[in-house]
Amino acid sequence: MSGLFTVKEKTVVITGGAGVLCGRLACALAREGAKVAILDFNEKGAREVVREIKSRGGSALAVKVDILDKDALHRAKDLVRQEFGQVDILINGAGGNHPRATTTKEQMLPGDLVNKSPEMKTFFHLETEGIQFVFNLNFLGVLLTTQVFGENMVAQGRGVILNISSMNALRPLTKIPAYSAAKAAISNFTQWLAVHFSSAGIRVNAIAPGFFLTAQNRFLLTEEKTGELTERGKKIVAHTPAGRFGDPEDLVGTVLWLVSDASQFVTGVVVPVDGGFSAFSGV
């Protein structure tokens, strides 16, 4: 069994590796013997994760990159290959929401149309730039990164790609239409890629995390001054049978299964890691 689940000496590229969730995944995979390349626009954060990995005897590399810049992705790929050789596993973890693509209220009332408060943002006030930012970051960035790193996987005849979808893809949440739609696109794209690459020796799957506190969603789920849960945060926990937000370590086992040979006949699936949220009707 230990041979099935191993990633020892595998080279893993993980975008968004400076973030809360992917940073923890990077550390966990390095702990299991993988060589981890952390790609992130936040170079300082990426280097901090690398320092943590190396302090425990692991092997890691930080690369600053904008995943929407294909030339920069090619340069990053060259750096990774120079340091670690061929890439075995790609984890497309970069993503996030934006306040400019988020409505103020969960449901709109007719009176909201004439509400002139600067704090009121209805569906009709959502900014094109904010929506475009969310779609570019969550979908286009995954497509471009997969083009760059997937090409070498096809050439070598093997590889594993893991995308990060979301609970929002399965059950769209109020307030965040752009993020929900973009993550739904990721789930669909995962299935498309799995079929497209099936004869090239590449498996493509995704996980759909439930609710974890991150830099992107903290402003929606906790009060800035007190740290207490907002009404939205309380509602989410109440609808999660496990009764809590997820801990980043809760993702590790599922990820290790999907990127290792333990799942060698698994491709095109989106696995919820959600404490039961997707199974609960609310009653």
C-alpha cells in the first residue's frame, strides 16, 4: 500500500502555492518525498513556504509567475526542469474571488434598485473588471498553465493533473456569481481534459473543497474587528454535518490519493472534500 500512495522523487508543480490551502499541500507532498515547485505571483509567500519545506529536509523551489502570462509560464517551466527535471504532477491551485464581483445581499428586493448607499452592490452593480478578474484567475489561468506544463507530459507519455474546483461548482452560493460560475467551468474543463488526454497517459481529476477560511473568503465569513463568524459563516457551519470549517490538512489524504498510483484508474472525477456539505439538504 505504501508503494501505491507514494510520490517520492516525483516533481510536483503547484500554482497558488503561497496560499493557505496550497501551501499546506506543498508542505505535505514535500514531507512525502516529492520535489515541489511553488509557483505564485506572491514571491515572498512562496519563499516562506520553501523555507518551511527545506527546514524539514524537503526539496522545494519558489518561482514568481503570473499564470495569465504564457511567456512567464514557459520561463517558469524551464526553471523547474533545470532544477528538478521532468514534471510529473501539476496542481492548478491558483484562484480566488474578488469583492468587485460580489453582491452585498444574498437576495435582491425591488427597493434595492433605488438604494443609493455606496455600500450597496446589487447584481446590476457588479463590475466587469471584477468579474473578468475572477474568470481569468480561476479558469484562464488553469487553461494556460495546463497548456504549458501539459505539453511536456504528453511528450513523456505520463503525468497527473489535479485541478481545484469548489463546492460553489456543485451548489452555487449566493453573493458570488462569478466565482461560482468560474469554478463550475473548472469542473467541466477537468472532465474535458480527462477525455482529451486519456490516450496520452495523463490523468486529470479535481477536488471540490468545502469551506476553509482563506485570505479570499475571510471577509465574507468572519467579522474583521472581532474575528467572530458572520451570519453567512454561521449558516455555512450549520449546513456542514461535520460542524466546522475544514482544516487544510483535511485535503491532504484525498490529494495524495489522486496524484499517486493509488488512483491510476481514476480520471475525470471531481471529489468533494466538504465535511458532508454537498450531501445535506438543510433539513
